[in-house]
Amino acid sequence: MLSCKEVTHLLSESQDRKLALGERMRLSIHLAMCKGCSRYRKQIQFIHRACQELIGKPQDVSGR
């Protein structure tokens, strides 16, 4: 199982690249059990969207 540190790293990387299937599966399992990492995921998604709107770049179809 991934540690919270590894999860935050993967969540950050997911903003720049598509994660591999194994990474996404391990991430999903951890997020289902860890409230802190789930909150971090929501925060990083919010910040990413806010930055995209601030600089006027359109979001991709996945909502990132």
C-alpha cells in the first residue's frame, strides 16, 4: 500500500501526466481509506482549476 507521502507525490504528478493503471488503482485504494489524502486531492484540483482560469487556459476534457 502507498504511503501518504507517495500519494501526495502521485497526485501532484497526475496534474502533469496521465498515471499508469497500476498507479491509479493503488491511488484509488489509498484515497478510499485516507481522509487526509482525499482532502489534499480536492485542494490540489481546486488550485489547478483556479490557476487555469487565472491564466485563461481552457481545461482539458477530463476536467483537470
